Amino acid sequence: MGYIEGMGNPERIDPFVSTEDEVEVDAETAAAIQRGIEDADAGRVITLEDARERMHQWLSKSSSPNRL
């Protein structure tokens, strides 16, 4: 069964399991992932609602006004 066919059956897809033989990341990315894991393990997390609000604020600050 291919990926598309499996999408109709959510029990068959595990988003946390890679279908790639090997995933390579650079040292900086690996370190960032490790820091994230350590933060989560230590309870330094925010709610989904807070994350959405932060993203909204970041995007609002970085977007330029539409000038015609």
C-alpha cells in the first residue's frame, strides 16, 4: 500500500516514524533538537494557544504594510 492509499486509514500512518532509511541533520540542528527535548522534559513548555498567539505576534511584526 502506498502513502496516499494509507492516508485513508489513520491507524496505518505514524507521523513519528520515518520512512527514510536514515535522516541526517547538521550539528547545529541536532543540538537545537536536543535542547528542545531537554526543555520539554524539564516542563519548559507552553500551551498551543500561547504558541499560536506568539506566532501571530511574530508574523505581525515581520510583515510589511501593503503599500500601493
